[in-house]
Amino acid sequence: MTSVAALPCSDASERNKGPILSILEKVLTDGGLVLEVGAGTGQHAVHFARHLPHLDWLPTDRGEWLDLLGERIRLEGPSNLRPPLELDVNSTDWPLASADVVYSANTLHIMAWHEAEAFFRGIGRVLLPGGRLVLYGPFRFGGEYTSASNAEFDAYLKHRDPASGIRDFEAVDALACTEGLRLEANHAMPANNQLLLWRRSP
């Protein structure tokens, strides 16, 4: 039988889950359903669901991640953490009709831009009025990197996959605005990342 120790573990997720939670605790004070897109190893899902028991947390990812994601949830997940569902942002048929919050960490820079556009169209279909979008990761502002290490990381991403790369905040915000979202907060985070929060009009 699989043990927690045998499951894949993201060191970055272990480092950033605390700082992210400190903000989520102040913002996500109402009950509701959180859709996590790109849950990966499930470390964020387990940690946030455990510390935000008033929320139902639904982790999703592409099919190749589901078995390991489901195993972590089975071993560690609290009762408000739902079994994972398969979600490809390119699909026009997401596996749920509505959500109060959409959360995603370190995904936009590994998507192609057309996938980012599909991601926001999907958010536009499922996010309820008054709902929030929470995105974590590195971004550029005014065409500038926030650090030399982010510039190096961007070069690495584009070498590995020319369609990927750190996204310009302004372009991402334009996609959000198209779906009726307005920026609510921009938090500078450790390791030159940002936590961006948008809200849909009630």
C-alpha cells in the first residue's frame, strides 16, 4: 500500500503553502466551493482544505496526475476535500457547473497562451457572481521581470517549450476583465512570486 512518504512531493509547494494560506485565511472567509485547477501533487489542496474547513475544496488536473493526486487525498485529505476530477483547460466542458472561487498555482507559465485564454473562458463559464479568482506564480509587470532569477527562469521555460513562459500581468488582467473580473489585490510573495486576486461583480 502506498504511503504518504512515497508520493511525489514538490519542495516549492511545501515552501509556499504557508505564505499563501496566510492570505487565503483573510480573504476566503465565506463558505463555498473552491475549484483548484492544476492541483498537481495535491499538497496545496490538502493543506488549504485542512486549514479552511468552511470551504469545500475540489482539486482537478489532467488525467495523468489523477491517480497520485487521488492517493494523496485518500491518505491525507480532510472531509471537505473532494476526490479529484479530470480537467483540461482546453475543454469547453469543465466537470462542474459553478464555483465560488477558482484557485491555481504555478500554471500560467507552463501553459501555451491559447491555453491561458481557454482557462479564462472556462473561468467565465463557472465562476459565480461575486466569486474570486486567485492565481499564484511569477509575472512580469510593464514588460519587466521582478527579479534576475525570474528572467533566468523564463529563459529556461522557453528553452524547454517555446510556447510557455512567464506571463505579462497586463495581458492576464485583460483576459480577466473580458470575463467580468476586476483586480482586487496584488500581493508580493516570497521567491519573487505574486498572489493575484480578482473578483467578479455580484
